[in-house]
Amino acid sequence: MGGRGESIPDNDGQISMQERNRRILAVDATVGNGHDTLFLAECVGANGLVYGFDIQSAAIEAASNRLSDARLLQRVVLLEAGHERLAEMLPQDTKGNLQAVMFNLGYLPGGDKSVITRADTTVRALQTALEWLAPQGVITCVIYPGHPGGAEESDRVLQWARTVDQRQAQVLWYRFLNQQNRPPTLLAISRNG
């Protein structure tokens, strides 16, 4: 028999136990109606925690209700603040430990369409999210260029994404090739490590 044969199950068991006990931290940078917040709350598990950001009280309330209905509110900290305030609002011990950060740009579905995410604050938030991301952590950003202000934000976000050092992260841009009317695109950033 090989010299490692007996230790492999023990090591696998230790790794599995460490993974089960690890606290998964995530951010929904644009809470909206709480669909992504709920998804993240389900993903982080009982030991995990999600921080949700939105500037609109209606969004925070809708997300709170959705999470309460799903009995997952205890896994989420909802913050009525812009996503550009990530570094200011998150506990310092989350820096370098975020496993997932989700952005869904544009406006609150069913809300005031004049209240939109803005290029300058979104780019700042994306940069902060990347700096606070854990090795192998992921940022997703759904970009809607079709509404007023959306094209400028899309251009600025993609311009920023092109500057991310490939030694730091891999940046992918998913888009429809056969859709009209400026369909949404998806930016995915995976931190190396």
C-alpha cells in the first residue's frame, strides 16, 4: 500500500469540516427588490452573512419582507446606503474575505426610474469590492445600458474593467449577440488566488 493511503480520508474529513464551519461573507451591492439578496442568503448558509446596500428605503423594506418570508433575515444586514460606501460600512475584518459581491445596475424595478445607479459611484464600489474580495472570490455585475444614464454607466464600468490587472483577477464580459435595444450584459470578475 502507498504511504499516504490511510491519511487521505482523515485529511478529506478535516477539509470538509473546515469548509462547513467557515463563515461565508457576501455583499448585494444593489438590493433592489431583494431577489439577489435572498439568493445570497441561501448560498451563505447558516454560518454566513450577507450585507445588502441600497439607497432607497422602499428597496430595503421589500428585501426585508422577502427575507422574512423566507425566514432568512437573520443572515442579512440591510444598509440604507450607496454601494460606494462599502469600505466605510463593512466591518474591517471582512476586507479580503468577501466570497461574492453582486451588482444589478439601473433602477429599482417598479420604482422611480429617475433614481438610478451612477457611473462614478458604481466604479468606486467595484474597485472597493475587488480590493475586499477573497482569493477566488467573485464579483458579478449586470449592466443595463438601455435606460437613460445606462449607456454612460456601462461604458465607464467596462472601461474600468479593462484596467483590472490580469495578475489580480480574471474579467469576463458576457453579452447577447442577437438581441436588439441594448440588452443587459454581465460582467464577471474572479479574483486570482
